[in-house]
Amino acid sequence: MQEQEQAGSAEARRRARFGTLPERVRQEDTVEERPATPRDPARDAYDPDDWLVRYCL
């Protein structure tokens, strides 16, 4: 009889801990977006006239 009570209490504890699935995690919460490298303002400073002077003249 005591074994049945222990088995019943163990089952109740197991159901209390593992009886439900965890809440669903949204896709937005699993992804972090950030640039791989810091933005370099000199990289976007293209001057077509400068290119022409350096390489064609």
C-alpha cells in the first residue's frame, strides 16, 4: 500500500513538473540582427571625379 502511495505521489510530482509543454517561443525572439562590422563612412564616400583623376589622367 505504501508503494502505491509513493508511486502516486511520484506521478503527481512528475505531472506537476512535466505535465505541460513550455510556452511557444516566437521567431522574433530567437533572432538578433546587428551588423557584423561597424559602419565605415569613408567606404560610402565614392567620388567619380576622384576616380577619373586617379586612374585615367
